[in-house]
Amino acid sequence: MTISAAQCRAARALLGWSQDDLVAASRVTKSTIANFEGGKRQPFDRTLLDIENALSAAGVIFIAENGEGPGVRLKKDNS
């Protein structure tokens, strides 16, 4: 699944992360994240995977298009 810019922004919001937090977790440059989220540039597939993996590791679940549009949510805390 390829995440959208809106999903990236929403995932950061759910986590309370700034772009700098995502930079640290994904090792993707801030300018790449800002340009992606701002709709100025589509990153390479590998870069999108790095972003998706960082957000997923922090507890985000990406929801694919299912007739209602793509989305995000947080994993349940089973502790």
C-alpha cells in the first residue's frame, strides 16, 4: 500500500508528532516530508516505505481505500 500525504499528516496528528519527530523515526529528510505532505513532490517508493514503517512502528494502522476513502487509526493498547 502506498500512503497518501493526507494519511501521513493524519498519522502524525494521532501520534502527536511533529515533522521533526517523523524525521528522527524514519531517517527521511524534513524537506522530503514537508514537500510530500504539502503536495509538492511524491517521494520514491522506498522513501514512502520508510515513512510508513516509522509510523506503523509507533502504532499507526493505515486503512486502504474501501469505498469510503483511505484513513489511519491507532492500534489498540493491549497492556
